[in-house]
Amino acid sequence: MKCLIIGSGGREHALAWKIAQSPEISRLYIAPGNAGTSEVGKNIPIPADEIDSLLSFAEKERIDLTVVGPETPLAKGIVNLFQKKGLPIFGPNQAAAQLETSKIFAKKFMVRHRIPTAEFQVAASLSEGRSILEKWGGKPAVIKVDGLAAGKGVFICDTRPEKEAALKQIFSHKIFKSAGKKAIIEKKLNGEEVSLLAITDGKKYHSFPPAQDHKKIGENDLGPNTGGMGAVAPNPFLLPSVKRQVIQDMIAKTISGLAEEGITYQGILYAGLILTSEGPQLLEFNARFGDPETQAIIPLFEGDLLQLLLTTAQGNLLRTKPVFRKGSACSVVMTAAGYPGPYQKNQEISGLKTASELRNVLVFHAGTTKKGRKTLTSGGRVLNITGFGKNLTQAIANAYLGVSKINFAGAYFRRDIGQKALRQSGNHPKNLT
Ligand SMILES: Nc1ncnc2c1ncn2[C@@H]1O[C@H](COP(=O)(O)OP(=O)(O)OP(=O)(O)O)[C@@H](O)[C@H]1O
Ligand SMILES: [Mg+2]
């Protein structure tokens, strides 16, 4: 079978690495890919959001399955385009992807289907935003633009000046352009976060081991937000009984709720939860595999990923649950100097081979490119080093052993990935499922 993966990050390298192991695979392409994906398949220089060129390529090469990594092509309707031509593609269509592409759509959907989420209101102007916040009094609030903003459209505001600054960025300076035409203002919640991913063909679904992302650049969750600095799976904060409840109250209700509204959701449904003292609340949906969660989850998956994704795309997800190995995985992101601000590029990376030859260590590339025999940095998040082991302690140790072998000028990584989870699993050693 011929498979095309769209995207160029660590998530896509992890998917490519696993799909390359399928007994059914004959050719694997990644568009546009990175230095790591070129070692497990063939990179095709088509950007992920050029959906017409991707379609032409898939038609010409007679691709049996296209797997969409990032959200932009989903938002542009790549799934509708491929399906119209009868080409199998893994991912939700444009209507279903609105759960991620419009936060207003997602919140209204949650209310319609009684899915627990933070109280909110919609603002379409500076004055509307101010008057909502005025009515809410001095309480902390979270202000989020409606559309896609690559993780940068969320403002957590504790003070009045912070709220005013966020509204001005959105409505006066219009820094998010059309994605910021409207915004939601919601109550700030407190608790541990969990990424729960499920795979669904629109009717049946299976959940993956819950993961925990680390969004802040600094240790102890300090500093600005990033695309994600590391992840662990399973996430010990989500106890098995609560996980069952979340699957019923959020995942199952969402899939059936969409179906009632005439929308078939096929692909990965990613629920971003926060575990509050009043129970789990849904912060957001994503319509795709998470990055870096995928780099921790996929190494634990024991089955044939190509078959799992293909049967889902065909609307025929098997009833048998996907099998995940026992134990834990920890993925540490190495970034370029300056990230998440303007960052350095074109630094030579050393130690990749040594790290990838270690037992229980996988090196997934993100912002890398090949120049002759050298591998250079080309993005803010450069590499994801995943370690696994029979418990989280070992997984963390293996990940950092891998990290210690790798070098490039200005390399930065958090040294505390997985530590919160480790403290929690110490509290509930039997609950790590
Ligand atoms: N109501 C809330 N209360 C507290 N924190 C929140 C709230 N909403 C969002 N956050 C914080 O902001 C982060 C980003 O919010 P959200 O997931 O809605 O945005 P996003 O830009 O879609 O993120 P992603 O890049 O993960 O898709 C959350 O992971 C969480 O840490
Ligand atoms: Mg999101």
C-alpha cells in the first residue's frame, strides 16, 4: 500500500516511523517532511497547506491512504476534496473540524450537548468585550480568539490591565486578522490538564492512553506558552474511573452529538481536559493527533497503525481495541535558542546516531533539514527524544539519556518533563493504566 503523510513535525515523524513498520506498506511519502522522515520514507516538497497540489500528487501516485497531521489542511477542507475524488484520507472533513477551527462553534456545541465546560460569552468588538468583563467583575478570565492561531490566541488574564491588553491585541491591533474577528471570554479554571485522544470512524471509537503536555517554555511551568515542550503517557492524573466518565461524557457524547447534527467525525478527536475540584471540564477540542503527545503515545502502540488508520478512514473501525504496551513513555522537546520568540536556524546537530542507537530511546525530528551529510536545525522545536520503560521513572531516565547525547549550538530543553506526573504516580502507584 502507498501512504502519504502530510506535515513536517515530530508528530509526523512518529506517525511515519510507525507506519513504515506496517507489513502492508510498499511506499511511504511525507509532504513536506523533515530530515528524520526522509530516513523512513520519501519527502515530497509540497507544503502541508497546498491542498490542490497534494491532491494532484495523491492522484498521480495512486495513494491508498493519506494521513493529515496538522490542522491547517483540515481547515481548508482537504478531506472533502480527497473524498470527492474517492481517495481514502484519514482526518475529519471541514464541518467536523470546526470543533477545532472555531472555538465558538466548539463551545456552543458543548452547551447544546451538555458537555461540562467553563462558562463563556462571545465578544465581537472591544466594547462588547469590555462590557462582558465589566459584568464579570474582577474575576480572572481567559480570552481566546475564535479561529486558528497556532496556540498563540489564548490570553490568561488575572488582572484588569491584562484583560484590556488582550482585548486590544485582538480587536484594535487585529493581530490575529480574521481568526480574531470574534473571541470568547471564559471563566478561568484550575487543575491538572490531560490530553485524551480517541480514534473514531463516526460511530465506533477507541481511546488512547491519556497524555500530559508541558506547554510552558520554563521549568515548573513558568514563562510563555510554546507548541509543547514535552509529554508523558499514560497521564497518571486521569484515574481509570474518571477516564471512563470522560469517555462517556465527552468523547461518546461528541461523536453522537455530531452525528445527530448530520456531521460524521472521522479521525482523531482530541479532548483537552482540566481536572477541577468540581470534576473534569473540557477546555478544547483538537481535530488531529497532538504534538508532542503523539511522540509519547505512538511508541506505546503495538498494532499496525496503517491498518488502524485505513479502516477508520473507510468508516470501518474494528471493534477490537488497539493494544498498547504496558509501561510509560516520556518525550522531551529540544528547541533552538530564542524559541518561542525569533530563533536561530542552520545549526549543525551532532549525536543523533548515538542517541537513536540507545535501547528504549527514539529520536523524532521536527525542525530539521539535511544539507549534504549534515543535519541542520530549521525550526523552533528541533527534536523530540522519546524514552520508554516499564515505569515513568525509567521512561524519563531513557529520554534524558538520549537528550544528553545530542548537541547543537543554543540547544534548550526543560529538565523537568514528567516530574509532576512522577510525583502523582507515586501517590497512586496502582493506577497507572
Ligand atoms: N478556561 C481556562 N482556564 C484555565 N486555563 C485555560 C482555560 N482555557 C485555556 N487554558 C489554558 O490555555 C491553554 C491553551 O488553551 P486552548 O487549548 O483552548 O488553546 P489552543 O490554542 O487551541 O491550544 P492548542 O495549541 O493546545 O490546540 C490550555 O492548555 C490551558 O493551559
Ligand atoms: Mg486547540
